[in-house]
Amino acid sequence: MLDVKGLSVTLGGQQIVHPLDFTIRAGDWMMLIGPNGAGKSTLLNALAQGLSYKGSVNFDGQDVRRMKARERARRLALLSQRHGVGYAFTAEEVIRLGRYAQTGFLRGESGEDERRVQEAARLCGLENILHQSVLTLSGGELQRVFLAQVFAQDPRLLLLDEPANHLDLPFQHQIFELIEAWLRTPGRAVISVVHDLSLARRYGRTALLMDRGRVAAQGEAGTVLGREALRVVYGMDVHAWMQELLRGWEDK
């Protein structure tokens, strides 16, 4: 589905992402993991064509840089971890923007557009706030609105930057379960930046571990999240720390 070759990103004269290669196949859920400043969000934004880069990004053999915006919107969608909203759109209007990405503003909405919008709102638990201004929403509610927008867009590849950002535990669980269910439709894949390594291990099928803009390990998620690779990148025994945390939940 997605073939990345020699991708690198330089910002302000500093190389943020060093040349890397990877392939995404239908059904993959690849976790981008690593410490703060590793280059994960920069890589994700480059894949979404939000940043200039060297190298190639091909989707089904086509250069993503050469695609028209509407053509690209049918293939991939980005959920950023930051949403700067300064307009009084309702939650429903923001979700509908996901359909406009594919269809444009000049074409009238179809029954299929309406179905996609309402289904996305239902999946993200937003039915009761659809007519509420996004300026009045909590961070968690706003995150779910923008997740519903990318669901409504109906791409084949989701690019998610901390999808559970600002969400409390029940919605973290719901969102990751929803993404996993979304993946069951053939021909879809997900790349997500995740800081919670427990979530990365639970849901990731593959993983790419980054450290200071370079790939430290990549492959099957369980292997990449191995003890030694994480120790080198994070400078601590992550496995021991996780096990210590879990012991706090054992029944006394």
C-alpha cells in the first residue's frame, strides 16, 4: 500500500528525520514510538504532505507528491495532536469537512455523505453534542470530533498523531478498539504515534522505534518493543519499570 524510500526531513537547517525506509501493507497497524524529539510527528506530517522531504512516498505505486488533493484525500487522512480552532463551527460541521476533502465544496452532499458523517459521530460518541460549538468543547471532546472527521473522510490509510491525546480512560479504550475494528475492513491500514508503550504493544502489529531522527528498530511490534532496544533508546529498563507499575494493581 505505502512504500517509503530514503525519506528525510530538514527544518531550519537541522536534519530532524534521517533517511529511512519502510513499507505498509493492508491490515498493518504500525506504531511510531520513541522519546520526545525523536522525529515521530515530523515523519507523520511529511507522509501527509504537510512538510517538505527528500526521498519518495508511493501509494499503490503512485507518487503521493504528484497526487491532486482530492485524490490524496481518498487514500490517506491525518489526525494531528494539536487542533487550533478559532471558529464557531458546530461539531457536526467540523465532521462534515471530512467529506468535503473527498468531494469538494461545489458538489451537493449525497446520502452516502450523510451516512458517513452520522456513522462517524456515532462511533465516536458525539450524538449529543453535534450542534454544539467546538469552542465550548473540552480537549477530549474536541479530539473525538476530529477523529470522527477522519473516519467520515473514509481514507484507506489513517495517520494518527497521539489519537488518545486528552482522552480519559474509557474513551482511550473506545478509540483504540474503534480503530482496530475500522482496520477489519479489507484494504485499510494505520500508522500512529503512540507514547504509551502498553497501548503500542497491545494494538500494534508492526512498530518503528525512533531515536533522534533515526530508526533504532523496526519490524514486528513485540520484537521492536524488546527489552534491550527500549533500554538503549530510553536510557532505562522500560520492561522493569512497566512491571513495577503493574505490581501496584495486584490484589493484596
